Amino acid sequence: MFARVLKIFGIVALCAVFIFAAVEIWVYRNREKIFRSVQEIVNENLNGNLEIGDFKFRPFYGGLGLNFTLSKVRLTDSLYSSHNKPFLEAELVHVALDLKGFYKGNVKVKNLVLQDGSLNMFTMRNGYSNLTIFQSGGKKKKDKKAGSSNIIEKFGNLRFVNFEVAFADSVKKKYYGALFHDATNIVTPTDTTTNASFAGSVLFKGLTFKPEKGGFLINQETNLALALAFDADAKKLRIYPSVLESATHDKIGITGDFDFADTVRNFRMNFTADKIEVKNALPLLTERLRKQIDSLGIKAKVDTEVKVIGQLMSKNKARVDVKFETDTFNYELPVGFLRQMKAFGTFTNQADTSHLPDIWNSALVAPKVTGLFEKIPFTFKFSVKDFRNPRAILDGRVDADSTNLGALLDESRYKFKRGTAKIDFHFNGSLKNFYNSERDRFDGKIFGKASIKNIELDYLPRKVRLSRITGDFNFNEKAVVFQDLHFYDGQNMLYMRGQILDLIPYLFGSPKPLRAKVNVNIPKWKLNWLEGLFAARQNESQQRRKKRKLSELLDNAIDKMEVTAKLDAKELQYRQFTARDVKGEFTIKDNAVAIEYFIMKAFGKGNFRVSGVMENSGKGQPRVAVTGKVSNADVHSVFRSFDNFGQKTITSDNLKGILNTDFKFEANLNNNVRLMPATMKGELNFDLTRGYIINFEPFMKIKKLIFKKRNFEEVRFAPIRNNIRLRGQEIEIAPMEIESNVLTLYLDGVYSFGNKTDINIQIPLSNLKKRDSTYVLDPNNEEKKGGSKIFLRAIDENGEVNIKLAFRRKREKNKEKNEEVKVDPAAIEK
């Protein structure tokens, strides 16, 4: 049974082969006639000319059938001789005819492959279009056989291989171009529509609607999967859900409708994309749009929906509406990073519906953008209007507390313990190019208000501890202004008002000097910041490599800021120094304090005024250089306040009197802000009245030598006026008279804080007269200057100042001989 069935099938198959072979033989013998018939049909439907260099019958190409391969194919319009641009050129065209239609006299192309060529459609400036090639030519017969006259319906599957398609409209200045690497269009007619499915790899050369704005999809590789339907009766084209896949494998969904029945030809296009990177989407857009979007500096993945509504024949721009929602992304600022940002919003080019869509009528709105500035949460609303020169408008708030303020800066340098801070700000300008470094100017405006409350902060490099920091700040791109900033520095409450100039420009890299002008009020000032200011700088090279941007900027700002301050304090205390009613003006710059003036009541009932500089450049030892004036000062308080000027020979315990002086003084300081005696230099003009020296050791030594019964324990002086110079640890004393209740003496020489004291002392013998409590001071008495004298010398011996009798040598000038006066101390006392 099986053998019989197999035999029947074999016979049937053999018959079919013979029949098909007969058909192929017939086709081969009549191929010229068939081809010319097809060419004639094509030319009848064209207002042009189809030229074919050669053709071959290839029954087995692409499947058994009526298959032809044409070579050197050229299709030209009726005015080809004028413009010399063929409508179509192809090295090879593979044609497969529908066998059924062919036998019925209705030739249809089942498959058409265009390979290695181009299709050029254009409209010339005079309005002529080579698309007139599809209008019926003069050869068209009036009486045609029944059948469709629509040339589109005569094509089935259409494939492009390495085939370029271009359209140029010189009147409307539009250009569309693409190179089809390998793409296939399958046409499926129905009773009401002609459906098409287009898929393949395409290199878009560009879609240009406005040459001045550039084109879309310029030199972009894509994969297309389009589903189309055309209703010939209603003249409507519909794009069913389709996909364009970019070279970065981002997929863009496409749908749309086109109405060709109306003269204005309305259309609607919809595009969708999920998680597309902005940087991947930019190459698909025009150069102008790329620059505008890139000017925002946002790099994120975006879910987006785009709707385009317009009219093909209108000169007006189409309306574009976009909805978007970003994935989380980061944004870099000159002062740090915005992290975990997320936004949703809309874009339209017809923000004002009473006006036509246009670039100036465009708006981007993001009603809520959230994220972290480093670790500080923020929220703001964002908009961009008028995309001719995109300007971003931001209104936002930053809320911080001690837990995230420390992370914002550098916890190895700044330590926040408690407190809160918030910033409300408004910004209007270019986000990406807000600051122009070449012109040192801002392209935009920023203003806002910052409030801090009860912040406690340690600035570790300078060992500064601040607490109760509270205040409000108003700011713009030029200045930060504060009216009531107050804080506690560990010993004092400070109340400040003023402004910081060019802080925001500095943070963005401006070379302008950072300046602050402040008024400081300190009710009771215990001066405790000098040690921190002049302390040795820590080696922070290891830390600086790890610092955050804002922390580094603030560190530099603190070091480089020029602060001009006016000071008002009721009381001042620094170590042993105390003062009242302190007023002054000083400038802190480059780790130095330049004192314009300080006036105060100090040293008892005295007045003190000083100006000068205290600096620590880091290149050497800290130094102080001042000039000043002291009036009606208690000399005991002066020595006590200045720690006896770094020496121990004569101290505040030895002195009484009223001092008036003006002075110049400079010296280096150690890191504990104490004077280094070896570096001291100065000049002093002084006037000491009602002066006393109490229990002064050199005087006690004089008493041991002479005048043992006189009161050297408390020596009362007549007014003393003199000039002295300070060089290192040596005070150069100009010749001076000291008239006291115990004796009158004249001295000059060098008093040393070290071991070089060498003072000449002359004691007139007139001092032998008895002096008791009734003695009246009689300075500048010429009689005392004459006569015989006792010559003594105060000299340092092994760290101790001793007073000895000395010789008076001959004077070379008058050769008068003065011998040493030998005195018996016991006789003097008698």
C-alpha cells in the first residue's frame, strides 16, 4: 500500500516538474518580450524614462519564479536634460513578478530589491519637483485594461541594500537623507488600506527642517521597525506603534497620524523613550537643541513622552509637548556635588497658547527637584524660559543640621556638634556657564536668605571652638550681609554685623580678593584668639588630598579673606592686660592683623593708643610691629600688663608712678605669642612723674656699698624724661639725671635683659649731705653736676648685675687728669 502511494506522489511530482520546466523554458525564450512588456507598463505610469543597461532571467534567485536581475538601472524625469540628476540609479535591481497577475495581464512586482544605488527626490527653487515623474506620461493609453492604476499597489516586498534615499526642497529649505544598509518594506493591501511594515538598519544622514537650526539624526546609525497604514480613499497615513533603536541601543517608540485630505495636512506624532541617557539622546537632536540642553549640564536617564502637533503645509512651527521624569543623577557644581537628584516636569514650545509655538515661547518646568548637596537634603522648583538664550530659574531650600553639616565639610577639620541651618534661594541665569572666568563676571543673578540657629562648631586646625552661633544672612552674587550674628567663643559673646564681599564669585573661581567688613561688639572681651591666629600651621598635605571641594574653598577663604573690622568693647582682658572702653579698627589679611588704631582706657586712669601689625606669614617667626602712645598711665600697671617686657630685673613689683610715653616697638613672637627678647627693637620717649622704685635689687647693692642708712627700699624720684633705644635685649640709655630722695646720680650705658648690662653711674659727692624725709627734690641743679664724683659701674657678671667702684680716665680732649676718688664707705655713713 505504502509503495503504491509513494509511486503516485512520485508521478505527480514528476508531472509538476515537467510543467514548471516547460513554463520556465517558455519564459526564457520569451524573456525579451516579457521584459519589454514590463518596461512599457512602467513607462506608461511614469512621466519619465526607465533605462536598463542589461537584464538577466534568474529563475532560481530568491526562489523559483519569474525573477530578473537588472543592472545599470536609471530612472529619469522629463527635465533630466536640464538638471542632470537622475531620480533613481542602481547598480542592480532584482525583480520577482507575481506569476498569477502576469498570466491575467496585471503585472505586479512580488519582490523588488534595490542594491548599490540612490533615490534622489528634489524640488528646485523655481518650484519644479522631479516627483512629477509619477504623473502619467504622454504614452499612457486612455483605454486601459481593468485593473488598478495605483503604482504602489503593484509592489509587494521592497528591499534596499546599500541604497541611499534623499529629499531636498530648495523652496522650503528642507532636507531628508538616509542610507539603507539593509532594510525591507513589506506591503500588504487590504480592502480599505495599504499596510506596510518597514524594518532594517539605516544610517540617517539627517532630517533638516530649518537649516539655521541644524538637522535631526545627523549621521546616526539606527535600526527601524515601522508599521504603517495608508487609506487611499480618506488620504490618511497612520503610524502604528513602531520603534527606532539608536546606535547606543536606546529604543524610541513612535506613533502618528497624517491627514493628506486637507490642504494644510495636519499631523500628530508621538515619541516615547524609557531610561534614555541625555548624553545618548543629544546626538539625535539638532545642533542648536544639543547646545541648549547641554547648557543645562544635566546628565541623567530620562523617561519621556513627546507629542508633536502641526501642519505639513504651514510655515508655522509645530507644537511640541514633552513630559519627562529622570532617574537619580548627580550634578557637579564648583562648590561640590548635588547627589541623588530626581526631577519630573514638562516642556512646551507654546507656553502662551495665545501665541504661536516658537523658541521664545518655550518653557521647561520641573515643579519639584529633590536631592542631596553632598549629604544635605534640598528641594527646589526649576524652569527655563525663552530658549533663544536659555536661562534657568530656580527657587529652592536647603535644610541642614549638625549630622550632615559635618559631612558637607571635612570632619577632620570642622566638627559640628549641634544646631540647624537653612537656606532659601532664588537663581536666574545660565546653569552651566553661570560664571565666565575669562571676563570675571556672572551670567545671572542669585539672591536668598540663610539662617543658622544654635550651631556649635570646632575649627580644629586653629583650635577655635564656637557655640551658640545664631544669625540671618541675606546674599546675592556680590555680597553676603548679616545684621545680627552672635556667637560664643568659649569666653566671650560676640555680636557682629557687616558684609562679606565677593564670596560667591570667590567660590566660583573669581580672582577678586575676598573681603569682609564687620562691626564687632563684645561686652566683656577676654582676648583668647591670638594664640590660635599665630599658632604654627599644621602639616595638612595628607588631609588636603581627601578634602571636599567646599571644605577646601572655605579653608582657603578663611586663610585669604581680608577682614576689616571695627571693634567696640566695654572691657578687654588679655593675660595681665586689662582695658576699658575699647574702640578700634583693624584688618586681618594673609594671616596678619594690621591695626589701624586701638584706643582704650588702660593702666589705671591712663589712655592707650596703638597701631601696627601682627603677622604670621608662615615664612618665618610671627612678628609684631607697633607704634603707640600712653598717657597718664600707672607704670606699675604698664609693666604688669606687658609681662615686664620679657625681663625679670625690673618688674611691676618694683615700680610706681605716672607714665607718659610714645614708642615704636617690633619683635618676633614665639608660637605662644610671647616676645622673643633677642629680636626686639624700639625707641621710647618717656616722661615718668611721681615715680618710685621699690626693693630694686641694684639699689640694694648700692646700699651695701654706700649710704647704708638711706631708704633705698623705696626710692622717690623727681620727674624723669629721657629717650632710650631697644636693640635685642639691650636698652641703650642716653645720659640722664636721676634725682631721688636718697641720692642724685647720673647714668648712661646699656641695660640688658640678657648678660650684657654695662651702666656708668656718677654720684656727686654733694650726695654726702644728709637726706631724710624732709628732703625736697631738686632736679637739674647745675651745682650738683660739678664737683667731685664717685664713679660706679653696674655690670653683668655671670648673670648677676654687680655694682663696683670705677676709674675715671683721662679725657684726651683737654688732657685733664681725673683720678679715682677713693672713699671709705664707713666714713660716708658717718
